[in-house]
Amino acid sequence: MEHFAIFLNTVLPVRALPSETSEMVTQLLFGQTCDILEISGSFSKIRNTDDGYEGWADTKMLTPINKADFENVLDSPVFRTCIPLADAFCLTDKLVYHISAGSRIPFYDPESNVFEIANKKYQIHSSALTYLTHQSPENILPTAMIFINTPYLWGGKHILGIDCSGFTQVVFSLCGYSISRDAGTQVKEGINIESLDNANAGDLLFFDKKGKTTHVGIYLGKNKIIHASGKVRIDKIDKKGIYNTDSNEYTHSLSSIRRV
């Protein structure tokens, strides 16, 4: 029998193994759904519906939903939070939920500013949301700037801690694109751009170490890149790689450029 769940809080760590001390490999944001694949103690092995990423999450943090509700969430218009942190007031339990940029708001009614899921009703102001009807490449750069100075966090995908590929995935999701979770798979998406001279602002820049893709950022144009390295920051980029003016050294070697 298939089992489904939705996450309805700020951010949920997803780990490599069913243990609180295990490495965090990614996160779920508010409104993201998943398949529950197996149970081990207090943990559930889940598959993120959006990107197919698998890992272990604390079962009590997941809200079970039936297959019909799961499919209805996927079929509903895609509203996402587009400010660093948005507050949603739950009309059912009278609590405030802090929702990170890029979170999905299912069944949102713009006229009442209300949405209802899993027997709870929430209210969130429309100014905190974007409604995605098409891909918007012109929004990639301003959206990326939302995350400037966000600290680096391995496996992170939220405004208070994010890694390089989590950063690119969330930014692109806010602009209507669906890309995979890791730099090693993002590098296989879109079309190849031969050189930095041919790159457009909004292209993804990839970097390798010993032949393996280990880093990704977004080209800003004019030989600048925004990426998560220590924090989300802007650095110089040339055909050799990223040049960090703080340390006066090249930190990453450019290996490929992709246009999604």
C-alpha cells in the first residue's frame, strides 16, 4: 500500500541514515510532499515528490495524507513564498508558522488569503507569495539576491542555511523551473554553453575537483557569480574559475556551463 505525507513546518532535516546524528543530505520545506518508503524506529525513509531525492526523516514531523489529497496537492496551482521568511497564521491551532523562501503553499485562495490542508486552515498574505504560471528567466537574478549572506549549511535549502545546489534548486523553483538536488546531476540538465564568453546571466556554472562536479553557482554576467561558499556571496569569475578577492586566490575550477 502506498503511503504519502506532507511537511507543514519551517524546515525538516532529511538524513542519510535513520538517526539524529546521521549526516543531513537535504531538507523539506513547508508544503513539500513525499512518499513514505519504509519505517525504521522513529524515522521514515521518504522520497521527495519534487526531485525524487531519498533520505530519512523524523516520522512525527510528517503529516500523513491520503492518495487523493496527495494528488490534489500536485495538481493545484503552484504558489511559493518569495520573501526570506513569511508568517502563516494557523486559524486552527492559533499558532504562527515561519515559512522559508521557496516553500509551497497548497490550495491557496488569493481572495481570502487562506489555504487549508490536512484539517488545518492557514492565513498568509498574498504579498509573500508568487504564483508560477510559466518559467521566468528574468527573475533568476533578483530571486538569487534574496539569499545573499545566507550561511552555508551542508544539505540546507532554507534562508538561514543553504548549500550550493540547494541554493540553485530553490532559486530556480521560484522562477518556474524544476531542477534536481545535487550539482552532480544538475550539470547534466539543460544545454551546454561552450565558454564564459557565450554565457548569459542566469546560466549555471559548474566546478570540479579531480574530475568530479563539486560546486555550482549562478552567473550574474560581467564576470561575476553568486554562489553558496561559506555564505551566499558574489565573487569574480573567469575562464579559470572563481576568484575570491577576500583571500586573493582561485577557490573553484570552472568545468562547465549549462543553460536550463
